[in-house]
Amino acid sequence: MIHMGSGRFTRLAIRVLDSVARLAPQQKKADHLVTGQHGEEEAYFYLRECGYVIVGRNFRSPRRRGEIDLIGWEGDVLCFIEVKTRTSRAVMPAEAAVDEAKQRELVAVAREYLRPLAGKPAARFDILSIYLDRGGCSPQITLFRNAFSMQ
């Protein structure tokens, strides 16, 4: 019997299911959407390895535009995580895409998430940049903790 850690087994299972799903007839997704989805999966596993407890993915509010990619606890701090995935560094760093307008949007959505929570936990915004190599090498991941404030 082969024994693997639950995280490695889960990651393997997701990759197998993704491979099977690619065989089924379906509408073609735009390349940037596929890249972004792959990046968010990598981010999820990376953050879990860093000790985060992920409690939300792709959170949207009916009252606001935009979404928060991942929400997780690191210790007693609730983290709203924006994931930026790129296949090239040619234009600008991935994290630079989280400009002031994007930050305002994320803050507004985070406030909607916090509204029903009792006790208003300490919260922060993290940005995770991921560069995926089309050759299949491991992604290059950088986590920027407390990247900007609630303002």
C-alpha cells in the first residue's frame, strides 16, 4: 500500500479529475481563465502548506462587484487573499495588478463578508502572485502578507 500525506493525495486527485474533465466535450474557456483557475488551485494548496485554514473561495456579494479569491485564517487573523497568476513577467509584476481601484473593490467585498460575523475579527489583505511555467515546472509563488489595509 502506498501512503501519501492527505494534501498530496488531494492534489493528485484534483489533477486526475481535471485530466478526466478535459476529455469530456465542453465549451472552451479562454486561456486567461484557465490560467487563473490553475493559479487559484495552486494558491489554495500553498496557503494550506503555510498553515492557513481556508474557509472561502471565490466569495461574491450581491451588493458589490468583484470577488475575493480566497478567505482563510492564519492564526487569529482572517485573511482576504487576492491571487494573481501569470505565465510571464514581461509586462509588469503580477501583484502590481492590485491597484488602488482593485483594492477599494476588495475592501468593499470584504466588508460585506465581515458584516454578519460576530466580534469583528482582526483582518488583513494578502496578495499571492503565481508564475506558471508552461513547461510544467513548479510554480513560482510569492506571498505578500498585509499588502494593503481596510482604509
